[in-house]
Amino acid sequence: MNISSSVEIAAKYIQEGKLVAFPTETVYGLGANAFNPLAVAKIFELKERPSFDPLIVHIAEIHQLEKLVLSADERVYKLAEKFWPGPLTMVLPKSDIVPDIVTSGLPTVGIRMPGNEISLELIRKSNCPIAAPSANKFGRISPTTAAHVKKQLPNVDYILEGGKTTVGIESTIIKLTDNGFQILRSGIITQDELETIIPVDRNSIIEKLSAPGMLKSHYSPRKKLLIADNDKLKIDKSMAGLISFSGKLENDYLKVIRVSERKDLKDYAVNMFDAMHTFEDDSEIEIIIAEPVCETGIGKAIMDRLRKAEFNWRQV
Ligand code: AMP
Ligand code: MG
């Protein structure tokens, strides 16, 4: 089936209050009509997502923003002009039209315009904004292919195939304050890039759990994952798979996935979750080791994901 007919079918599912997994440029999303609370409730149920974890609302046209928010000053439009469509989510005061279940009762809503033609077409054809978290079970590895979605959510109503995602990690989430912006979740759009438009707010404190993406454990494989930044790391490499970036640590590992031949951090972001899925599915691998990178720019977003993937396993 060609893409445009599968988008038509997917849009019908959305209009009927069903769930559609669809590609964005970041990861696959699990979408429902953002104005239909019963449909949105199914997302929480299928993902086994706690109700305190709000969803991002996806739009295809800038005019859709106005309905969703109480107010948007010129900074919002400047950021949208520079970064949308793209992997930036803005958290803004919500209007009454946004059901509370979407925002987990918060007075704010996270909004973004995805930089992927299939998702934009799906939103347009569905004729509504689409609320969507990542299309994985809560806390598990994010999906960057349709196969990853099938593995974790085999019962989703419809999966829109769109190949491998091109960014590979979730959007940068920011909250606007009186003094500028705060990053609630890092992504490939970095603080430096955002600061070309508005200043970072170094003074306000981020409210605890104002973004559940800040939970300590997330993105977690079913197999033990450790970051190779610990000198005391004593493991049997003959049963281990290495997610390699520099090529320097590769000796003695049973299997190695090199995430970037050209040693570009963007490739690490694109291939990181896919590498975790591959080792998770490989019966010969008992433990996954991930190479750390310098925590600046995109490296910050990568280390954020790796630390959360590792968190529960560090205690074991
Ligand atoms: P996911 O798409 O699964 O990565 O999850 C969406 C994430 O967006 C949530 O876990 C929150 O961190 C963040 N988010 C969505 N809406 C809001 C909001 N109103 N305020 C703060 N964070 C939000
Ligand atoms: Mg997620």
C-alpha cells in the first residue's frame, strides 16, 4: 500500500477515537485525537503509563497552536519560526479546550510540530491535533522503527510504517518563564541553539517533576545496561554487547554495534535506541555496555538517555 492511502486509513482510526502508532523525526509516537479524552485514556492504558505523566500535543499548522494555549507571546512565534517543524516541544499555559487527561491535570500543555511529512499529513487528514507519547511501554526503550513498536505494543489499532526515524531521540522540551527558557528535557536542539533566539533562565528553579521525562529511570532495556564510565566495571565481555562510539573500547566484546563510522554525535542519537533493541533481542547477549560521551551539546541528551536506561540496573 502506498503511503498516502495508509495515512488515510490511519487518519480514519484517529477520527474514530482509536490509537495509531506513527513515525515522527524523533521516535515513533502513539497517537490519539487530543480533543477526545476517551481516546487519550487508551494511550495510558496501552502504554501502562502512569496518569501523572503528561502527553505532548502534535500540530501541523501554526494556527492550531492558538486554540490550545491561553496565550503565546512573540517569543513562541520566533522559536516556532526557527525550530518548527522540528524536535522542539514548548510547554505553554493551556486553554480549557485541552482535556485534563492530556496534561495530567497540569495547567500547561506541551506542544510541537513534528519535522516529518508523514506525521504532518496524518495530523492534517485527521483534522485535529494528535496527543502522543512515544510508542513503547512506559519506562522501556523508545521505538525508532515500526518493528520496535510491534515488539512492545502488538495490540495497537494501527501502525503507520515510515522507516527508521531520522533524529532518534525525543524532542528537546522547554518551558518559557518571565526571564527566558528552561530546558525540561534535553534533545538534539541544544541550549546554545535556543539561546540564539531567547536567553536561558538561570534563576527560576524547575518545579519538581514538572516534567516526568525527568524521572531517574526511563528508556530501560530488559537486560542489564551499564555505561562504560566506571573504572570498577567488572564484567564478562564474552557475554556482553558494546554500543561503541569512538571505536576505542571494542576489544574482547562478544558483539559490537558501532553507532557512528564518522564519529558524529547525531549518529549516536539516531542509532542508540536501535542498538539497545538489537542487544535486548539477541539471546547471546547478557549485558549491554554503552560508551559514554562528553556531556556538552547533543552529548547531554545522549548521556541523559543512557543514565536513565542504566539507573535501575546500577542497583542490581
Ligand atoms: P514522551 O513523549 O513519552 O517522551 O513523554 C512526553 C514528556 O513530555 C513527558 O514525560 C513530560 O516530560 C513532557 N511534558 C509533556 N507535557 C508537559 C507539561 N505540560 N509540562 C511539563 N512537561 C511536559
Ligand atoms: Mg517516552
